[in-house]
Amino acid sequence: MLPFVNLSGQYRAYREEIDAAISEVLGSGFPVGGPAVETLEQLLAEDLGCGHVVTCASGTDALSLSLAALGLKPGDEVIVPDYTFVATAEAVAIAGGIPRFADVGNDFLISPNSVEALVSERTVGMIAVDLFGQCADYPVLCAIARRHGLWILEDAAQGIGSSQGGKFAGTFGKIAAASFYPTKPFGAYGDGGAVMTADKVLAERVKILASHGKSNGRYEFLGKNSRLDAVQAAVLLVKRKHLREEISRRNENAKIYDELFGDFPEISSPKIPSGNSCIYAQYPVCTKARDEIVQKISAAGVPTRIYYERPLSEEPCFAHLKTAREDSRRNENARRLSKESFCLPICAFTDASEVAAKIRTALSP
Ligand SMILES: *Cc1c(COP(=O)(O)O)cnc(C)c1O
């Protein structure tokens, strides 16, 4: 079986640079924080054009710290997509907030109409997810947010490097979260995350909360320990240099799959609207006969993943929320996608021509 994400192929390609960067950190006396972390924060802020970047221990922490900095209070409602990684909604619920689950469109992204229908007096904001590496519909979402006085937290865990209308993911909300988990398109060799914002006060608050709430020499707030270690920062500084190239290879791979599925009309492939540039964190396809097709493709040695097995509103961890059951009933598309979609390997070190040839043979009569 081929790897789903070819991390060892990527390491072989950058080995010298990565090994040198790691040794430098080990000899620097700054295992946590220090120059590598500071440089990464500065360069990312410049690359994305987002003002401030504050690194932390994971994408999940980036979401939690953002919600805390936004002042989320117990009982506040936050609208999230019903079809995303659990962390998006978990962060809201752990903070005592109530995640309200909006349906998604055929593009897997949060549906603005569904968001608007969920706005109540208790709604304080929404989390839009750049799922599978494509920006959500920000012009429409921002208009809804303005109309109702809501904030947007952009979950860009899968989106760093993608753009919409010339603006990079991580810059659309009042605040945004990134993940550097190894299999994300911009990944380290361990956990890591970052918060992006143009708002200096929010950035400062995140920084304080990530460091036990310490401000001006006193523990002003209840915070936590959430730091990026310097080895991960050094790895990310190397991978940053190759990110553009990797993104174009992901796009070339996507083109190969688009052509393949052009010949299999029962399988629908992603349509990226003009104005959006997608980084293909995943390449999701949909078909009514998913389980049978996945079985055939797997038998041919092509790994697949199902993201996600069910809408979040149906996960047991949200079963205590009465609203989750109500929301769930409306979210037909999220339910359908969880039954019909699966993802193919797409990273820059995947040979998509080889994968496509195997799939073609496996699916041909
Ligand atoms: C991966 C991911 C997260 C969480 O990131 P971690 O670094 O694994 O904590 C949050 N949201 C989405 C959409 C993700 O894909």
C-alpha cells in the first residue's frame, strides 16, 4: 500500500536542511521559544499579511485560545459547520459555549444560508473552516457577521497557503487558527499551532493566555501552558521555503485526478470556484457507491480516508446538547457527504499518475 501522506518521502527530499536546522536548535540553548519561534512568527505574519502570529502547542489550542481571547462565555452560542474535524466544535463546548451545527454545501464548506438560519439572541460568533484546503465563502459570511454583530473565527487548520480574491487563508476572520500537525499541508514533526489576527489587543491576549495568564509580572488571568517548541519551529522554517512548490505539486496532482474522474461520471470531484486557490489539504470525491468503490481502490493498493464518518451533531460527545439533535435533523448535506465521500492521497510526494492508473484499472469493467 502507498502511504496516504508521504511524510518519509518529504523528509528524504529536505533531509539535509531539516537535520541542520534541528541540530542548530539543539545547540542553541533555546529548546522552547527563542529565535526560531520568533522568526517563524514574523515570517508567517509577513507571508500571510495578517499583522500578528502567535504560535502555540496545537491547532486545537489555537482555537481554544482564540475563543478565550474573544471572551466566549458559558452559554454563548457559536455557529460551526456540522462537517469538520471535531476540534472545531469541541473547543466551543469545552469552553462552556454551545456549538450550533450548520449544514455544509456540496463543496464541504459551511453554508451561509444555514448559518443565517441559526442566528439567535445567544449567538456571539461563528467558526468558518477552510476545509480540505479551500477558503469558505467569506464575502457572504462576513456580510452575515456584520449584519448580526458576530465575530468570525477562521479555522485555517487545513488551509494555510490557500487564498480567496488574492487574500490568504488566516486573514478572513477577526482571528484565525492554524495547525502544524505533521499531516497538514504545512506540518511539523509533532504538534504545533498558531493564532493569526490583525488585532493587536487580541494577539496580546492570546500570548498572555498561552503563558499561564501572566501579564506585567502577575498572573492576571487563568491561562494555560501552550507553546511551540523550537525544533518544530525550525522544521517549519525549512518547510516554509518549499511550501509554494508543494502547493503547486498538490494542484498538479489534483488535475490528474480531475481528468481521471472526468471518465467516471458516477464519481464527483471537487469544483474550485474562480477566485479561490485551493491547496488540496485533501482531495475529496463523492459517490453513491462509496463503500464498494473504496473497497476496489484499496484492493488495488491505493490508500483512502473517510473524512468524516458522521456529522458532528451525531457524535456522542455532543449528545448532551438538545440543540445538537435539532440542528442534526436539518443537515441533510452533511449526512449525505459523510456517507458518500472519501479522500485520495494528494500530498506533494504522492505520484498521482501512478495512483490514477491504479484507480482506472480497479474501476474499469
Ligand atoms: C487538524 C485540525 C484541527 C486541530 O489541529 P491539531 O493541531 O490537530 O490540534 C482543527 N480544525 C481542523 C479543521 C483540523 O483539520
